[in-house]
Amino acid sequence: MRVVTNDGTFCGYGKGEDGQLMAMTDEEYHSACPGMTSAATKGIWSSPKSSPYPAPKGLVVLYQIGRGPFCPSVSPFPLKLETFLRFNKIPYMNIHSSRFSKKGKTPWIEYNGQAIADSQFCIDFLSRELGIDMNSHLTPVDKSISRAFQKMSEENTYWSMCYEMFAVPDKTRIAEVMPQYKGFKLWAFTTVFSRVIKKELYYQGIGRHSDEEIWTIGRADLQAISTFLGDKKFFMGDRPSQIDCAMFGMLAQVLWHMPRTRHEKFTHDRLQNIDGYCERMKELCWPDWDKLCLKHPSYQDDNYKTYHTE
Amino acid sequence: MSSQPKIVLYQIGRGPQAPSLTPFAVKLETFLRMARIPYTNQHGRKRSPKGKFPWMIYNGKIISDSQFCIDFLNQNLNIDLNSHLNPEQRAIARAFQKMAEENLYWCLVLCRWVYDNKDWLHRVVCLPKLLIWVVGRNVKSQTNGHGIGRHGYEEMLQIMETDLRAISSYLGDKQFLFGDKPCEADAAIFGQLSQFRWHMPGTKGEQLVSETFANLRAYCERMKNAFWPDWEECITDNGKRKATK
């Protein structure tokens, strides 16, 4: 199928009758995939109408909720998964939509007819299918430390970040990281999402604590991450490993999508090694970073664009 | 001589084969014993203001949440069970503790209330089947919101095994997480592992902690012998007797 921006500029390939990748005209594309639109800027309000997506064999189709204003995603998990795909140069295509997996989660992937949900299960699945091991150079103890830090960041730090962004009275931060929502859509999203997050925070446990207690937890996690990272180039040493995808996904949100929060201020003021680390990951895996940030002048819609297919 | 603070630890009662059915009560009470802090227990159903167990009253002040209790005691009694750790080790300790309490813990909860242990809860802990059903539904709903409840049973077991393998791998043949001297995280991790080791009979979780990762079994015994010499007085032996402590 064909990837087009809103002005019809060609930027991708489709599958022909013989299964080979080929370019299509706009008419061919709209005939083959009616209802498909450039959805990267529309975020969760858009949804492809055809399902499942007819991808060529060997191409990962990555479903995520759309690009962010200052970072390619507003959520750590799509950024983690897409960083993994990029680091390992796995051919993939983005579909930005509100289409969730069967588990009701996003991001998720389709690969050779199989649908896999949950960013970590996606990484584990692709690692097995494609014979990839980003942790091959790590000792068993290193791998265990990686697992511990990844789970701390995804199951503890993450919730303190959700609280700071969505459960505090100041809702202006949400407007800053969701520029595509205005007026009623913004109000609806802010109201509904805040209620959902508060409920999840309460069930998870952290939501039962006071504002100061939740920040104490988040701050201690960020300090631990920074202390362990130290002056290393990547989280476990000189070579990147799988945890760098997860850690970068999480820390990128702190640096770029948590404006005027305690997390952002503490990290900028006291944890400078995190700034340097994220810049290194950005250079390594995201040379086209600016083109994938909604607020950057060079932003380009990459919905249905394929990567690493040459 | 300064007077000892009056510390009362509120918890839900003794467990069938371990001092509590909740890992956080085992954690907090183990910490009190590691730090040699005198305390008394109050077993009952009175929850903390945050709606959870355990909690404590320190000289009349209520403190909820096991970790906040520990932080409060550290600050007010000048305790630091991590004094022998360097900053990197303290960071690693925190990571392992959080993995155990915020990830592995939910596997424990799902196994206990939804998948594996419901029959044991009824037969041994003597909980009514209706209560187990109601709590199981709540747990499913809570864990769905959290995310982990959306996975299938096999996927959840995989998450559990990966976490336990990580703890086992890091522990290796050391006495405690960071060598010969235990630290604060040992109390937390022992709390979680005590449930798999003693309160999940016949389950995959018990098999992993007792057989597959044999060093975790030895670690649990070591923590038990070091800080719970009165273990037998702190359990009900499957409801056959009343715990005396």
C-alpha cells in the first residue's frame, strides 16, 4: 500500500499482485485501502477502517497512538518498541491509530499474520523470530540487574510520572503534549483520561499516597537510575543492550514530555548524566528525530511509511 | 538512658506456614527484627487510613505503608541497614526491591486469588468461597487497570519466572543480596519470596522458589533462621493451632 502525506506526496511502497513491493498512485492506493488517511497527526481520534493490514511477509506493522510534539511518542512503550526496531534495523511500518490490540493495549504489532500485544512481548517475540540478542554481551548478573531496573522504571517510576502529568490539578501540561487536541476534544480527553488514570493509580497502590509521598518515590527512582548509569555511555556499559530501549523510552518522556514537572526539573538540575545518555540514544537510533516531532518545523507524517526495507 | 518509643505493628494475623499472608507484613516485621527495634503486634482487621496492611503507630503517630514505616524508623531512630553498601549497590538494591514489590507481587496476587490457590485459601486459610470469588473479581479488575492482568496465565507465569530468575542470578552463592551482611532490600525480597516458598503449595511459584532456583530456597531458610528463631510460634501450622506470638 502507499504512504501519503496530506498533500499527496509519495513516501512509501505497497504490495503488488506478485507480492513484490511497488509504488502505487494515489488512485490505486485509495482503491486498495479505502478510508486510510494520514493519521499520525490525528492521534487516538483516527482509526483505520480495514483490518488486518495486508503487509508483505517480513514487515513488522507497528500500531501506536501517533507522534508527540517534542519526542516521537507521548508514551514510553511505543518509543521503547520503535527504538528496538530501529537499533536492530528491522523492517517495519507505522500505523498511527486508536486501534488497540486484543488485550486492549497499545503499542502492538502484526508480523507475518500474527498479532502480538505488549511492548516487551513484542520485543521477545521478534528477538526469537529474527535471532536477535541485544544482551549477548551481558553476564547473567548484568542481565538480572537490567531486568530489575527495567521493571522498576516501568512498574514504579512510570506510575509516579502518570500521577505528575494526569492526576495533579494543573491540566495545562496535557495541552502542551497533546497539541492536536483542542477545544472540546482536549477537554474530553483530559477529563476522561484523568479519571481513568486516578483509578489505575489507586488500584496499583501509589495513588493511595499523598502528593509529596508520590514525588518522593519518583525522585528516589530517578536518582537510582542516574546513580547506576554513572558516567557509562549506555546503561550497562559501552555497548547498548535491550534495557537501553526501555530506559530511553521512559527517560525521553521525563526530558521532553513532562513540561514544568518536578521530574523534569530534578532531572535537568541534578541528574545531568541522564541528559547526555538520552542525547546519545537519540543520535544512535533516531537521526530523523526532528521529522517525527509534531512541533518541529521539519515534521513529516510517517503514517504507513516503511523503514529498513532497502 | 532515652526512653524506647512505643511501636505497635498492626497486621492481619499469623499465616498458616509463614508469619503473615501478606508479604509486606513479613517485610516490615523482618526489618524491625533486623534493626533490633522493640515492638508489639496487634492482629486484627483494622486497616490503615490508606486501606491497607500493615501499618504502625509510633508513639501515637499513625504511619501507613510498609516502606514509609521503614523510612520513618530509619529517620527517627538513626538506622541505616544499607550503611555497608556503596551508592551503586544502593541503586541496585532499590531496583530489585521495586521489581519484587511492583511486578512479582502482582503475579503472586493473581496466582493466589484468580488462578492457582483458591482452593487452598478455602481449605487451609478458611476463607468463604464467596469472599474468595469477590476478591478474585476485584483483583482481576485491578490488575487489568495495572496492565499485568491483561496477559494470559502462561504469559503471567513467564513474567514471574523471569523476575525470580533475576533475583536468583543476582544472589548467586552469596549469603544475602550484597554479601555476608543483609540490607534493607533483603527484608523486602524475603517478604515476597516467603509467600511463594510457604504459602503457594503445589503451584509453579512454589516450584520455582523451592526447586528450580535452589539458592532462593536456601536464602529463605537463611533469613528465617537469622531473624525468626521463633518462627514456629508465629505460624498457625495450617490452622491447627493458635500462634503464640
